[in-house]
Amino acid sequence: MADLEIRDLTVEADGNEILRGVSLDLDRGRTIALMGPNGSGKSTLAYTIAGHPSYEVTGGTITWRGTELNELSPDERARLGVFLAMQYPVEVPGVSVTNFLRTAVNAVGGEELPVRTFMERLRAEMAELQVDESFLQRSVNEGFSGGEKKRFEILQMALLKPQLAVLDETDSGLDVDALRIVSEGVDRLRSPELGVLIITHYTRILRYIRPDEVHVMSGGRVVASGGPELADELEEHGYERLKTSA
Amino acid sequence: MTTILSDLDEGGLVARGEAGGEPSWLLDRRRAAARRFVGQAWPDSHVDEFWRSTPFDVRFDVGRAIAAATAAAEAPASVLDRVEGGGVLVRVVDGALVDVTAHPDATAAGVVAMDLGRAAVEHADLVEAHLGRLTTSGDGTGSDEDRTVSLSDAAWTGGVFIHVPDEAVVDVPLSVHVHVATPGAHLPRILAVIGRHARATLYLEHTSAPGVDALVDEVAEIVVLDGATLRLASVQDWGDGVQHLGLQKAEVHRDATVRSLAFTAGGATVRLRPEFDLVGPGAEVRPLGIYLASDGQWFDLQPFVRHIAPRASSDVLFKGALQGRSRTVFRGNVFVGRDAVGTATDENNRSLILTEGARADATPFLEIECNDITAGHGSATGQIDARHLYYLRSRGIDRDTALRLIVRGYFTDVLEEAGLPGVTEHALDVIERRIADADLSAIQVNDLGLREES
Ligand SMILES: Nc1ncnc2c1ncn2[C@@H]1O[C@H](COP(=O)(O)OP(=O)(O)OP(=O)(O)O)[C@@H](O)[C@H]1O
Ligand SMILES: [Mg+2]
């Protein structure tokens, strides 16, 4: 049994069926790329894995290391090592970056880190991802540029050390330098303990983070699967050909 | 002696003043105010525009005797306890000034903090010039139309006089701590004069002993002279049995600056009027407010800014959180007079409804007699945003902790901007305690925003 096992998953939002039977396996130590046209359901799948309240599972299962995730709250999932870098990170006014990160690290780590130890780790990770110290004084995502938000998501991933990381278009909105810094950051975090699901429209990020498999979604289903070469094919020919063959 | 509020006794007032050694001009003022009082009725919510939202007769019980000063009750904690090095602390307990704790920095700067009755003799020039001037100015900016104010003018006890001399720079806070330990009516009165180009921090603290039933009719007059800078805070930490009528009126002169925070968390009913008359060109005020209302509480907050002089600016921001069956009223009044060209004014109110049953009303009210100005206002009432909650929870933070972070975060901007040593820390503690006591499972979350997400 794979660490992450998604079986025949159907999901509704606002009464509309969006996922129509998705199955997918991911083991720790491996990386999957998930591609597909706009509106095909990629973010829906990502959010559903991470327990977003807007998405209702109407059928099928998501099992993470033997636990059925559907029963668990978003915070319980995070404490089991599930992490979602969101396509559109949320601004949370008044909640300071430092306080937020410390609370999250303590919650996921299951122990109160001494403030000094935490700050040292935080500063080290910020340096790796070239996030300026001035962000510590700011509120979570508030007034961050699109690229800064994405970088901040990966900073959280680095601090929370998940075992399953779903990266939803982390590469969108990043300039070339930021893309390199963020991708290298993610690549550095790859380990036999971490499974990565990268949602993207572009092959660029996949050059830094080589996927083991590529899957393509369309209309709420996985319509094609293959090796890394599938991503290149898609970049060249687009999704049209797949849609017709699917 | 005691006086029934609903039947103020002029002769008794004068006799009490004489016994206290009050000068004749002060006795005359008490007498005049007592006559005004007799000619006035208590506020009537059906008639009085400013009382429309709060039923005076239901929320305020005026059939009480004026509480007599008793042996000084045990000193409750002051926000100054949290300030390193402390400050000047004036304690008023049950209508009597019980002690003044001096601070060498303030003493060296020539700060005066003393009993108002004594000051009427020892600092007669200042006290005679200013006491009652802001409540009875008669040019349309006065507040003597209100019987609750005439009552104070006539019968105040336990008055405090604060003077910060011209040019004095006083960084330690000066605090007047009004504590109520005895049931009945309490009439604290404060007069503060902040000299030209002086800089000072003034706190008004309000506490009561547990279980005490009392009506507090308070008037503070604060004169901020040319070029002075004042940071002002009023902290309402009353127990459940207190009804508070507070007029805290500042007169702000040329190029003077006032930043104030009204922090209201305690009391059965608090009706607070933080007022600012901008009488000098270039005056600038930033009235801030935070309120936390829980089951049974009723807060009626009425900041009032009057732009009398040209080129003055004001920017009001009040934020609150409500839970249980509580009620808050924000009526933000801005008046811009005929001569107030170049006025810039804005007023905003935000309320966060945490649980079902709480209700927050907001009426920003502008009266403008002058064209050449910029004015804005806004108000919003809402609930915790489900997107904020989800984001925090998706990082492993449990629901209760996430709610705490969000509610605390909601007030961060105001607290940071107010930046008042001791008060900020105290306010944060009260906010934490309120959330800790809240039934977090009953907190309602607004999930409308979730739909716009994808
Ligand atoms: N909360 C929601 N309520 C209603 N419809 C939704 C909701 N979330 C998603 N949808 C719909 O489901 C479909 C899939 O959306 P989703 O965000 O999963 O697509 P995606 O593959 O991530 O697209 P993109 O590449 O543009 O990010 C879309 O048609 C979208 O409008
Ligand atoms: Mg998407």
C-alpha cells in the first residue's frame, strides 16, 4: 500500500461535482507532477487532501500512511505531516509572521521549542530562501507580493518538515531568480521521508525538481500518466491531443 | 452627608464645599450647575438624538445616594505596575483622593498632580480659568445640555488636577486611577492642563471592587495647549455592577497633537464620550478605541470631534469584539464648523461578532458647514473569516489556538499604534482572558469568502 493512496475520489463544492473519481498513489521519497488545464480540478484535489472546508468528499478515500484523512480536521492532517503550499495564500491581518510560525512549528513538532532555538532555525531557513528579516515584523501574507507569498509558503514547508508536501502552482508568479531559489529550496527538502506532489503548468520547475511520474488531470479525472517526458510533450503540444484521446 | 441624585440639594452641596474650603467662585459654579440640573430632565431615548440607541432609564439607575468616602480600600493593581520605573499615580477611591505617588522625573519637570479642591485654592488661576469651561462653553461646543454633565459640575467629589507646565517633557505616564469600592453614585472629576509645547502621557483608569453596584458619572476636561503632544488612554475595567457615564473632553490648540485610546472591557453599561474640540489651526487627533463586550454588557461609544479651527485633522478608529448577549453602539460624530477650511477627517468602526446574540450598531455622523475639506467614514460588522481560520489550521494550529491568534490579531494594529506603556500589555492580557473565557465552540465563522477562493 502506498503512503498516500487516493481511490475513486469524488468531490463536490457548492453542490457541483468537481472531482469525478480520482485515483493516485504517492510514496515518501518520490515526487509526482500533476498537470492539466485550468479548472480541471488540481487545486480541488490539493485542498481536499488538506481538509479545506469548501470541498465535500462524496465518495472514495484518501489514505495517508494507513489513516483515512477524510475524518480528520485540517490541523490534525498537518500534524500527521501533510502540508499544502497554496496557490493563493491567505492574508491574516494582525497575526505576526513570527508568532504564527512559532505556534505552527510547536503544534506540528508536538513540543514547545525554546524561543531561541526556534529563532535560530527560522533565521537559518530565511537565509536559505533569501527572505528578508523585515518579514518577521509583518502580518502573515499581508501586503506580500505574489512572489513573496509563494516564497513564504516554502519557508513554512522548510520549518514544518512535512512528509507529504502538495505544492499548488508554487512556481506561478515567481521571477526567474525566485523560481530558482524556491525550487532549489524544495529540492533541498527532498528526502526519503518526503513525498512531493507538484501542481504546475510549466516544465521549468520540473527541471529543478525532477518528478518520478507525471499525471494529467482533465474534467475532474486523471486522463494520462507517464514519466517526466510526458511534461515535455505537454509543453510542446498542449492538452488538446490528450483531451481528444481521453 | 448624602444626596439623592434625582433630587440634588443645592444647599447641601454648598455647605459641603464650604466645609472643604472651596473658594467662592467654585461654590458659585456649583450653585449655578445645581440650578441647571434642576431645570433639566434625565436623557430620554425617545427625544434625545444622542441617546437614541441606549435606553437611559433602563441602563442607568439614578435613584442612588452619592457614595461617601470610606476608609481607603485596598489598592487595586494599576497599569503603571507594568511600567518599568512606574509613573505618577493618583488614586481616587469612593470619591476621595487617597494618595499621590510621585515620580522624580515628573517632579523635576514641575508636574502638578493633586486634589482638585485644593488646587482651586493653590492653583486658582489655572483651575478657575479652565474648570467647567469645556462643559459649559455655551458656543455650541459645550456639553451642559446634558443633565449628567450638570450633575458633575454641581456635585463632583474626588477631583484631580493635573498640570504639565509649558515646555515640560514628561515621558513617564501620569495616571488617575478611579476605584469604586462602595455602592452608590460616584462623581469623579478630572482637570488636566498640558502646557505649551509640553509632552505628556495621561491615563484614566477605572476599576471597581467585585460585586459593587454603582453609577459613575465622570467628567474629564483636558486642555492641550499650543504645540503640546498628549498620549491619552482611558481604561474601563469595571466589574459587572457598574454603570459608567464618561465625558472625556479634550480641547486641542494650535499644532497640538493628541493620540488617545479608549479601552472598554468592563462594566454593565459604559457610555463613553471621548470628545475633541480642535480649536487651534493645525491641531491633530487620533482617537482610537477597543471594546470587548460579553454577555449582559452594553457599551455606547460616542467619540465626537469638532473641527472649529482651520487645517486640523482627525482620524477616528474604533474596533471591537462582541460575544454572548451583548450590545455595542458606535456613534462617531464629526462636526466641521464654518471656519474649518482645510479640515481632514476620517472615522471608522469595525466590530467582530464572535457568537450569536451579540449586536453591534454603527452610525458615523457628519455635520459639515464648510466646503473645503476632505472627509471619510466607514463601518463594518463581521465575523471571523473562515479563510483565515483555515490557513492557520492547515499549518497544524488547532481551532481554539487559531481563533485566539485571529482575535488578538484583529486588535494588533490599534494596540501597536496606540503604543501606551502598561496599557498595551494590560489590554493584551484582557483580550487573552476574554478569549480564554469564551465558549470557543460557539464562535461563528463567516465562510462567504471561501467561495471566492478558486
Ligand atoms: N469552492 C468552490 N465552489 C464552486 N466551484 C468551485 C469551487 N472550487 C472550485 N470550483 C470549480 O471547480 C473547478 C476546478 O477548480 P480547481 O481550482 O480545482 O481547478 P485547477 O485545476 O486548480 O485550475 P487552475 O489551473 O486554474 O488553478 C472549476 O470549474 C472551479 O470553478
Ligand atoms: Mg488551481
